[in-house]
Amino acid sequence: MKFGIVAFPSKAVQDFANSYRKRYDPHYALITPHMTLKGVFEADDQEIKTIASKVADVAAKQKPFHLKTTGISSFAPVTNAIYFKVEPTDELVSLHKNLADVDYQDSEQYAFVPHITIAQKMTSSEHDDIYPQLKMIGASFEETIDRIHLLYQLEDGSWTVHETFRLSGE
């Protein structure tokens, strides 16, 4: 089964992201706007119990973190994805590192760039047409994230919460 670990922003951020995702993100109906903390990995029922326990340990030691979006950017030319840039605070980078240290059956494909995707899987011409427009709107939000979520993928491709962990660190 496929799993991942994410942080969900507030409803205000999700609503703003969805106003663009509806049109530009084919994953709109499959997952709520989120910031990926640990990308997709495979685990069976027994493995996920061990992983969830380790994630709970990380969350218990981790303080809530400040989520601050600072505009819109793109991963082009690597991929035609457009996203809200998230400032990489010390707490957020530490959380990502500690989650990466948990024993998963995958390896990180890219460097950690905190973001919330609003458009993806576009042709290069679509990207080049839309990106300047989206860049002008900006995306400035600030909030505190005090929980993270272990998600799993359903047979229809959608994602749902397996377990939620409160960031309660000292």
C-alpha cells in the first residue's frame, strides 16, 4: 500500500489553493491541498504500524512550526508544477530531517523544497502561459501547524488520513 506524510494548511489557504487547483491540477479531486513532508512510500500492514510508531515519536519531540507562504514559484524545467513557496524555517527543516530518518522503503528523489502545489502535469506551453499570471497574484499566508498526517492511497487513487500526530515537542 502507498503512504505519505503531509501537513495540511488552514481552510483559508486550502480554499485559495483550490481556486487554482480546480483548473490546473489533475489531482484536485484526489487530495486536499497539502505540504508533503515525506513523499510516497510502500508499506504493508505490519510495517506501517512500526513506521506510525516512529512518526509518533518524532511528532512528540517536534514543536509546532510556523508555515509562511511567500509567493508563487515553479519547478520548471524539471517539471511543469507551480506552487506556493513555503519558507523553510528551522523547525520545518528539522521535522523533515527527522521524518526522513525513519526507516522507509524508498529514497528521496529530490531535495526538500517546502511547497503547496497548485498546478501540475501541464504542457510546457500551458505552463509558460499560466505561470506569469499566477506569479502576479502572490500567496502570502502565515499560520502555525501543530499536527502532521500519515496518509494512504485508496484504490481509486485518492488519499485519506491513516493517522494524525500532534506536534507536541519541548
